[in-house]
Amino acid sequence: MREKLEMLASKYHKDLFRAAFGITHHISDAEDAVQNTYIKYLEDQTDFQNERHLKAWLLRTVMNQAKDMVKTFWHRNRVSLEDYMQYFEFSSKEECNLAEEVLTLPSRYRIAISLYYYEDFSVAEIANALHLSESAVKSRLSRGRGLLKKKLDIRNRSQSRKRSEYT
């Protein structure tokens, strides 16, 4: 059992933590959600068809755990961006800026966009994980991208103004 858990943690911990943290916005709450997911996995003893099915089950479970935590009275709503960003690796400043803006999206769009773009889930896999129709997922992705575009346009305009003030 220990080897099974160690394999699971080494392979999926970072992805599970990012998914949970994206919902809870607290390191300790995200860690608790991941821990609870590992426990559910050990209790469930389901035979999974393949690695993608296992990963989808784990992500769906950790997201449900995280959502349950957010609903509790004790959940706190603030987190430093630096705490969250340390779990991502970016190849450029633009990617980092985009990820910062994704974090500001309402959770329904943030979760869909994170799963699609950062976790490489298909629309069908997201629909299954979130218990939505594929058209609902496509709608959330489209609306989320629209909100991101607006936010990035505003950010770029304000940066352009700042640069022109210094020249």
C-alpha cells in the first residue's frame, strides 16, 4: 500500500496540488484536499482503465475535496500570488502575466481554463470531471478566454501609458 501511495504522490502530487490550490487559494487547504484524495484512492480500490482515467479520477476527487473546503466556515479567502505561482514554471514573462490573469477569473472559468491549458485535458475530460455537458465546458472556455482578453488588453494599455510617461 505504501509503494502504491508513493508512486501516486510522485507522479500526480504537483498537478493535484495546483488544481486544489486554484480552488482553495490556501496552501494548507490544498494540501489537505490532496491528502484526502490519497485516502479516498486507497479506500476506493477502483481498477482504472488507464493512466488518463486515473488522473481524471484523481483531479475530479481533489477538486471536489477543495470545493467542499471552500464551503466551510473556516475557509479564508486570501492568498499571496507568490505562493501560488511557485508551483508553475514559465518560459517567459508573458506566460507568467497570463497565469496571473487566469487566477483572477471567476472559479467556473478559471477551473475550465486551467484544466484545458495547463493540465492538457480535452473538453470531454473536463466535462466528465466537472459533471457538465461538453457544450457547457466550451462555453466556459470561450467566456473565460473573452474575459482574459479584456483583462490583458487593459493591462497592456496601462503598461503602455506608464512607458510613454517615462519617455
